[in-house]
Amino acid sequence: MSEHGGGGAPFPEDELLSIGTLAARTGVAITAVRFYERKGLIASLRTPSGHRRFHRSTIRRLSIITVCQRLGYPLAEIEDRLRDLPTDRPPTDADWTALSDDFRADIDDRMQRLRSLRDHLDGCIGCGCLSLDVCLLQNTDDDAAELGTGPRYLLGDSPADLPPRSDHDMTGPSTTTTGGDTAGEWHLAQINIGRLVAPVDDPRVAEFMENLDPINELAERSPGFVWRLQDESGNATAIRAFDDDTILPNLSVWTSVDALKDYVFRSDHTAFVRRRREWFLPMDDLPVLTMWWIPAGHVPTLVEARERIDHLVEHGPTSHAFTFHPLFDPPSH
């Protein structure tokens, strides 16, 4: 036979495979093997009678090609990345290491995106659809559009990347209570609830419980914060407002919708909003968030909050009880 490897040394006969054997070992059709050869992704030697023979190392090369295609890599990109691998000799460990180093950063990035898709597909991805309840929490007014086109949160952005609200070009219903005849007369009450995946002393929610104090302190330092429900422990995890003891209430008062949004979506609190599904089950029977206007100085009760929740469930968003979509201005007088 006339096959020769790198440096003019002939390949041993037992290291050469026919196209049929290569196809059988890799699961790649013979026609596909020929296609990859025409594209320069793999190379063959020829016997004096013109039959193709492939070195055994082609199995590895062809396997990587097929896996990369299944992961969504375009053939042109695969060809570009494999270009530095030798075709006239079996690649060495150093050759494969160089290719691995080149691939690693891109693969890590793709893995992160796949994990994000897996973990957040049932949540808000920042695409602007505003069709899920969670979108009303994480992408109010489609703020994510300010970060670019496409599913911004799935692409790696977060609400924390948004510019300060004072820089926004606000449209739609007024979200502040700092101007007009009602300035200072009305505050915003809100209750958000969640059904824990486990009891408060369960290790599965330990990280959430451990961060309650710093998150509550962050709320109290935030501009526009007025009041929050708490017991002697400093939080409200021991307070119950529902027959279901796994539902935790978070009741607080803010000077405006904007003040609440800035705390929830433009502070360190954002990371916990994104991870809500780790600690809380979906709420199909009750709204996660309910808001209503109260006279400044009034302290809302859980009985009052529960009535607003029930009203929202029965009647949908109204000036009596609403969410971020649609918003309602405070009473005119």
C-alpha cells in the first residue's frame, strides 16, 4: 500500500480503517463521511486500487464533529476550529489540548446559557412578552428592552443592569406619587406571598432564611421605604395570614411604585427575585403580588391585605387592588 503518515513514515496496516468500518464505529452514514471529507473536516489515504482508508484517530475527530453539530455548532465554525489539527498524521495530546483550550471558553459560555434556559424557561426571560405573572415582577413595563433586543435575561443580563429609573423615559400610567395634588397624601401598600418548597427549618430553604435579615435591612435603607410587617425576630416568617402554613407574607409600605421597583429590581434584592423558583412553588391559585393605595400614615393589616388579594382574584386589577400591569394612580382626593 502507498499510504504514508507525517514525516514520510507509513501508517501500520492495522491502524487504517475502511470507510464502512469508520461509519459503523461512529454511527455516521457513509454518505456523511464522504461529505465531511469533501469539506476538509477529515482526510483519507488511498490504496493503489483507489479505496479510501482512514487512520483510527479519525474516529475521534469525526465523533467530535457529530457531537458539536448536535450541540448546534455551525459546520463552518467546526471547520474553523479543527483547522489547526493535522490531517497528515494522528493528532497528539498537545494538538488536542490546544483545541480543548480554544473550545473551553465557548463551551463554558454555551453551558451557562443552556443552564439558564433550563432554570428560567418557566420564568421571565426578559423577552418583552409580559404574558406570565412572573414577568410582571421581573420585567415591569418591558424595562428589559432598554438592554437590547431578544430575551435579555436568558442572554445573561439582569434587572440590576438597567439604568436608574430617573434616567428612564417613562411612558404609560404615572408610577410616582411625588407630584400633583396628591403629593405626599398617599402611600403604596404591597403584599407579596410565596409558598415555600419546604418548612422554614428545612435545609432546602436555609439560604433564603439566612439572607432575610440583610435583605430586610436593605429594604429599610432604600429610598421611599416607609414600613414593613415584622415580629420580634425582625421578619415575618412566623406570621401567618392563610390557612396554608407554607405561605409566607411580605407586607410593606412605600412612598411610590417607583421606590418599590427600584428596591425590588435595581438593588441586591434582584438576585433573590431571580432565584425565587429555588425556594418557592408556583402560585396558580393566588397572585404573588397585590398592591393598593393607602392614606399616608395608615398602617395596613394582614386582614386588609387578604381582602385586597381576594378582590384581585375575583375582579382582576382595579384601583382597589392591582399589580404592575396595569397600574392605577392614587385617588385624586
